[in-house]
Amino acid sequence: MSNWSVKQFGEVAVLTFIRPPRNIIDFASIIELGDRLEELAEQSDQVKVVMLAGGVDGYFVAHGDMADLQRAGRGEAPEGIPSWLRLTGLLRDMPQPTVAAVDGQAWGGGNELALACQLRIGSERAHLGNPEVRVGIVPGGGGSQRLPRLIGRGFAADAILRGRVFSADEALRLGWLNAVLPVDGFVDAAIAWCQEMADLPSKGLFAAKKVLVQGLELPLQQGLELEIAEFLNIVGTSPEFDEGIRRLSQ
């Protein structure tokens, strides 16, 4: 049974997760999302931005499926961790920028899914956190590593060590969210927000994602060398760049 639907709006592909009653993500849904992302990565001539959204009212992804996580801890779900690493690797490495549109709860694995995207939009009722310590465990999907890199060690320690959940306004102030939009019409507004990126020249957009994501994982000098290489490649070969220069000179 499929829990992810895919719809395309212009050059924005929207993947919507629907698993009532609370949009708890299990390993089967993680594998399915990875498959969908692989397909979209091959369609970069038609899809320039990929957006993830929740299709159950009040939830993006509530958190991971505890039964699956317990099975993984007992060694009974060998597909679990590899499927998550594959999924987050695709969000990182596919050509298109990825955006999490969070309308409601995104805790634990839900927040970690959002953190694996390059950008995050929240509705006014969004709330995000990695409160695993409350139930005696630690983040297991990248929360303890990606969150400090995004909002700083101090605020991430407050979130993880105290099990705090942050409101949309708090998350926006910290840079956890890039924008907060009204609840009414949230998905349409989020698609329009993404479309602003999709309207940009594709070669520059995809290269910008590459240097941002890969460069920050490298020592500074290597990151600078990657940026220069991508810059020179576009300047020398991109018809979109030539057209942009012509427009600016008119």
C-alpha cells in the first residue's frame, strides 16, 4: 500500500505523506519515499524543486514508528537503518533542492526528515523537536548532528538534552525554519514559495545546491575549490547564463 502521493505543479514536485491517524513513518514508507526520490532525481529536466508535505491534518511526520524502531534495535529489521541513510542521502545528493513543508507536528524522525532537506517552511501551527530523551533514548536519524550544524550547539543542546519542542516562531528566529506561512492555504502558499526557486535557471540552481551541500562537508579550501570549479563550468558552458547577461545589458 502506498503512503506517498506525487503531484507536479509546474516544475515543483510535491510528495505528500498520508498514513492516518498521525502520520507516523515506518520503514516501508521510508523505502517508498526513497524510491520516489530516485525517480524524481532522473527527471531534473522537468522537476526543479522537490517538496515534502504531510497529508493528515495537523501533522507533517509525527515521528518514527516505535514498533519498527524497536525491531531495528533487536536486529530484526535489517532494512531499517540502510533505508533511512539511503533516503537522507538522496535528499542531500539529488540535483533538485528539497523543501520540507511542515504544517503541524514534526518530532523525532519527522524533524530529522525535515533537517535532511535544504529548506524548511512551517505553518503557524508547526512545532518541531527531537524529544527522544523524554522516552529514554537519543535521536537516531541525524538530529543530534544536523540540528547543531543548522542552529548552533547551544540551541540544539537545549532542544535535545531537555527534550524541548519549538514553536514555528521560535524555529524561525533560530533559522530552523526559513519561513512561516498561514495555516489557511498553507500547501498552495508553500508551492508558490518553492516555485520562486523553480523559476530560476536550472543549471545555476542545481550547482548552487551542490556547492552548498557538499562544500559545507569539506574543509574550507576544498569547499572554495569546488565552488570555483562549478562557477567556471557554468560561466563557460551555460546558455542560461549567456541569456541572463543579455537581459541585464538591455
